[in-house]
Amino acid sequence: MNNEYLYSITATYDSATAAHWVGRYSDAISAVTEWNKITDWGFADEYATYNFSEPSGKMTTKIFYRDGKVGGK
């Protein structure tokens, strides 16, 4: 069995330098399913930054602010 992962999702709260949570996935369907579940700032004080990394090197970011603003790239 191969224990390598191809996709990852990280959650970082506020201005922390280390991820609060990391999810690792071996297939796109599982990764995208989890990515689509992320809809708010979680337990952050001010904002939460979520990054979705793909095997191609592409990274997608969602930023949810406690006051309701949403950003990303």
C-alpha cells in the first residue's frame, strides 16, 4: 500500500506561522470534497486562511474573516 499523498489542505488561524490543521489526500475527489466543506473562519480570532495544494504545484486559497468578509485567490 502506498502511503503517499498528492493533495493537501492546510488551515492557519490569524497570523500563526504554522498550520493549525493539515489534511492529506491521495485522490482528487476526497480532497475536493473536503475543500468544499470549508465555509467559515472556524475557531480563528480574526480570520482563517485555507490552502489547497495540488500535485501540479497549483495552490488555491480561501480566507474567511470573522466579520463576514471572504477573500482568496
